[in-house]
Amino acid sequence: QVQLVESGGGLVQAGGSLRLSCAASGSILRFKAMGWYRQAPEKQRELVAAIRSGGSTNYADSVKGRFTISRDSAKNTVYLQMISLKPEDTAVYYCAADRRLTGYPQDYWGQGTQVTVSS
């Protein structure tokens, strides 16, 4: 059974930074893609960033240049470094993993971690 556990969310002022972590049960090398999504109140869940087994990445236009996705296979963890945070980044952030090579990983999901950016 695959478990993804997010951590690192919290309350931060606009312009601040946070690093989210997603720890997987077992090796992340099982997954050809992993990523982060977010869902703000009354909005649809949207992809924030994804990383594939070859190291290629894709980002939502709204976070390009501010967010960076990375992974550490030795720690079975995927990270999302967020800088220059804006109030509109406020959302629940979810980690996802997929056995397919895709820019939109969706096979497995974490429970989410809240990020709140105050103005």
C-alpha cells in the first residue's frame, strides 16, 4: 500500500518562503512521476508542479520562477520549495504519485497540508 505524507505547511506572510515535503512509504523509484497539486476554497484542484523519473519538470504558469520541485530518492521524499509567496498561493497542497510517465501524476494521493499566506 502506498502512503504519501505531506508536511511543512503553515502560516507565512506574503513574500515569505516555505518548503513542503512529501514522504513516501517505500522507494519513490517505483513512480515515474510525482507532483504537487493545490486546492483553494471553492476552486478546483490544480497542478502546481511535477517531476518525472528522468528529472524533467513542469510547473503551473502562476508559480514559475517562484516554486521548485525536487526529489531525494535516498530519503524517498519529494519537496516543493516555495519563495515569494502570495496570498493567492493559499490552499491545501497535495502530493501525488503515478507509475506512468506523465506531467499530471494522479495514481496516489496524500492527505494534504495547509498553506496560508497572509497579506
